Amino acid sequence: MFQSADKKIQEQLNLWNFDAIEILYEKKLDSLENEYVDFLFQIGKFEKLHNFLKVFQETPAWWEMTRISKDYNFFSFLEKLLQAVQFDFKDMSFEKRYLACYILNAKISKQELNGKFCHELFYTSIVYMERNKYKWGVYKEACDAISTAYYIKKSIDYFFYSNDDDFLDRIQDYMFILQDFMKQNFYGASICYEQISYLLRMKKLSITYSSPNIAVLVTGAIRGKNWLESLDFLKNQIINPLNADIFLFSWNKKMLWSSIRNRSNWVYRRIPEIYNNTPEQIKNFNEFTKCFPNVYNKLSEDLSIPFSKDELEQLNVFFNDIYLEDEKSFIAYHQKYGELNNLHKMLYGRKIAFELMEKYEKRVSKKYDFVLIVRPDLDYPRIDSAMLEKINIGNVIATHELWPHHKEVLDYFFMGNREVIKKICDIWDAIQDTRLDFFRDSFRKDFHAQEALHKWLVFNNIKPIEPHFAYNVNVARSISSKSICFPNLQDELQKDILNLKKQDYSSDIIEQNIRFFSDVVQFYGQVNVCENDLLDRSRFYSAKARVKNHLAYKLGQAMIMCSKSIFGYLKMPYILNEVYKKHQVEVNEYNEKIKTMTFLKIPSMECCEDYKEALKEKECLTYRLGEELIKANKSKYKLGYINFL
């Protein structure tokens, strides 16, 4: 096999980068003339070689160092070379492989090469396949020649974008030779092997679907007040055009505000419209956490509420199947692996969603051909079955990230055949596999799922194909994102501004920062920022606390307090009346609010984690006292208090 004394040239030989080799030789002609001449001869560059040699009036000193000199003297070779350039092959003693490469080059330069001729020339002149010859030996012999590598490489490159069936039908015959070259550590052979595999998959081994079965996995947190509107948009843009089944993995609470903890670019990601006007004390994340510690802590808390019974029914109707998991239970169980962040939850959700789909397949005796993964909080452009034509085995429609996150693959959309998507969902198991060195220490706070995904796709030889809408999905402007609830920062901002004044910040800077938060509130439309109205955790998260907010409990509590003295007994009717009136005001205010803001509707107590404790609370003396008073007050003459006493 042809070898070079120059390290860089040898590297390019291993890559079969023949054009680069020519260039390198031409830069080093003063020391590598002999190699250059042998190289051009063996790859059939006869015209170029003749033009290089004809300027010599006498035999050059380096001629004896060439391989050609063993068979020809300088001037007889020059004469034979001119004969070959003129396509006069009568009595030609040049090796067949070199002549085949010359003919190949000439056909390619004139765009006259066809697949049938290419293969006939390959058999007769590259592998010398003649009758009664041992074919394995012939092929092995061909693997020792650079001419063979050149012929294969150039013919594959020429036909790669053509639809020449004659070439494709017999292209597999290159594979045996390529295997031998790969054993010799020629990486160029591996590249050619991959090119052949790709061509066969795309043009000969593809699957035709008349009416494919498609599933869409919707995974991730459901966000914002208008989450159902967001899902309806998803249905119109993706589900209906694809006639797909749809499956949901999410948490059992809807997210009204997600934490900005350690999110240095939170303003740009969530409110890009006002980013350019952001004061430096907020734009610079370190400055922000230092100048506004109270605000930062408040914004670093996730705010979510359980789905109401009606909302759960809506989800069950919308999806073929759903799985809603308790986020706290997930964290408690999986903390044994290490530290968790939201990206671990994302990978876990995809795994569970795929398993949910698999169970549905068994239940209805169906198998999906293609699977998509999308988020419930993004607005996607319309996607129809035409995109399926881009997908083949080993491909997935997804997007590599740009600098500075160039080691990542964006996580908001995947579309591929079932087995490829299954492999992508298996990454949750992979990051727990201690045998995979590149996934070691994946359970840490700064874990990047997008980077892990990039590694996983490369490891499994899955090639991402960029979707046409790659950079047109605006996270900040989606239906869900625009309807998130910005927390009420009035108290926290007041404390931080006071500290800034004590640190002698100018009034202009302070005013700029106040104006920024005012703009943020205005951007979100002065959404329900009052905790008393929306985010009273005790009312939303605790069924037990909700029982204590019932009229019966309040009345019973007042009666017990008043019964501790004679004076209390005398005041009891008035106090009970005040308790009743105050309760009615709260009820009326609540009913008025949910008329226009349905998302404020308190979910049923059955959805709360402490529902069983709440049932016990309803059996306590305080609650039963109030309950009996209410019953007594429903007597004919409404003398409940007197009757009760």
C-alpha cells in the first residue's frame, strides 16, 4: 500500500482525502517529488503527471527513488504516459488499476460516468475478476492498492446525489473491500462505508407507510392560567394534522410561576421585549442577587396549585392516557442518586410518557410507527405528515445548539421512528448506568440534559435533522408563558430598595429598577399577583387548613373561646354573628373572582395530599359544635342559638 514519509500527508491518506494530498505534495515538491510522481500515477492523474515531467530535459536525480523507475526509464515512461493521455491503450503495459482510475477521472470530468460502466470497470480493472479465479483472494489483493481506495472514494462521491439505480444496485460489492481497508485503520474506508449504508437506507431500504400510526408524547410541567388554550393550540397544530394519539406526563399541580434560581438569563428568556431596558443591577445576575436578595428569593420559589376535579376530567378527555405524578415524591425517591434539577425531571418524564404509550399499545393491540416529543407550554408551527418523509432509520428531527452551547441538542422537539425515540427516552436509565463513563456524576445541580442528549445521540449513532422551524419557537411568547402569574413583590421590593438607599445608590438608579419591575407587572397584565387572592398556600395545598376555613369550624372555634367565661357567654351571639358575616363576605368575594378568573377556582379537597387528615379534622369537637349550631339555626323560627343552648 502507498505510504508517505510526511506525517501530514500520511494522515490525509488514512482519511482518503485525495484532493488534500495533491495540494500538500505540491507545497513540498522540493523534497517529495518521487512520492508525488508515484501518487499521481497510481490514482490515474496522467495528464497532470505528464505536464509535471515534460519540462525535464534530462532524467531528474530523484527518478531512481520512484517505484515507476523499477519498470521504466524516465523518457520511455514519458512516452508511454503521452500515449495513455491520448487514450491509446494499444500495447499498454501500465497496471490495469491505474488505467481504470485514469478512465474514471476522464469520465467524471466530462460528467459522462454511469453506474453500469463504473461497476464493469471496477470488476475488470480494479479487482481483476476473471473466470476460475478465487474471488476472495482477488478482493484481498485489491485491498493493497491505493488505486482501489481512490476508485471507490471517487465513484461514491460522484453518484452520492444521483439516482443511478445501476450504481446503487451493485454498490454493496464495495463493502467487502471496505471492511478490509477498515481493518488496516483507514478511516476514509469507514466514511465510505457509512455513505453506502446511508444511500441504501435512503433509496433502497426505506419503509413506505400508507397511513402511519403516530403518537405524540407531551411531557413537562403545565404552566400558566391559559394552559388548556395552549393544549388546544397544540392539538390544532400537530395532533389533528397528523391524526395522532396523544399522551401526557406531567406533575399533579399546574405551574403558575417557575423558579428563577440559578437562571442567570431569566429576564432574556422570559421577557425578551424589555431585556434591553433592564438595569445593570438586574441584568448582571450576581449584582441582582446581591442588590435584590429578597426579590430573588421570592422569585426563586415555584408556585403551583393542584388541578381541580373539572380540570382533571378535561385532561382525561383531551389525552388518550395521562400520568400525573407528585413532584415532591419524585424528588424524595430519586435524591438517593444525588442532586436533582429540572432537567432530570424532564428526562424522567419522557421515559414515563413512552412507557405510558407502550401500555396503551398493548391495551388496544396497536403499534406506533412514528413518535413525537413536545412540551405542553410551547406554541409550535403546524406540522403535517410531509415531515415524515425526512425520517429514516437512525435519524431524528431535532436541533443542535449554537455557540456557546454547541455541545448540546435542544430539548423542545423530537420526531422520529418509534425505536429511535425509545432510545432517546432511555437516556433516563443511561445516566444511572455506572458503566457509561461519559454519564458519571450526572446527578448534580449543574447537570445539562441537553449536553447529555448530544452525547447519547452520538453514542447511538443517531443523526439529528434540523426542523424547518428550529429557531421560530418563542418560549417567552407562548400562550402558556404569557399567562404565568408573576408573584407579588411589593414587600420584598420595598425592603431591597430601602437597602439600596442605605448603600447610597443614586435616586436615578433606584428609579430605573423600580420602573423595571413596574414594566414586568405591566407585561404580565397585572396578573393575580396577590398571595391572598391566588397563592395562599394553606388554602390550596392543605385540605386540613381548608376545613378550618369552613363556617362550621369558625363558629365552633368562636363558641369554645366564648365559653371560657360568663362575659364570653353574654358576647357570644354578637361574636358568632360577626364570624358569620365575615365568612359570607369572603365567600361572595371568592364567587365574584372565579366568574372572571376561573383559574382561581379552588380544587376539590380530594386532590390535596392531607385529605385523610382533613376528614379526621371534621370529626373534632370544634367542627362538630359549629355544625350542630348551623343545623339548629335551620329550625322553623331560626332560633338556632337559643335552641342549641
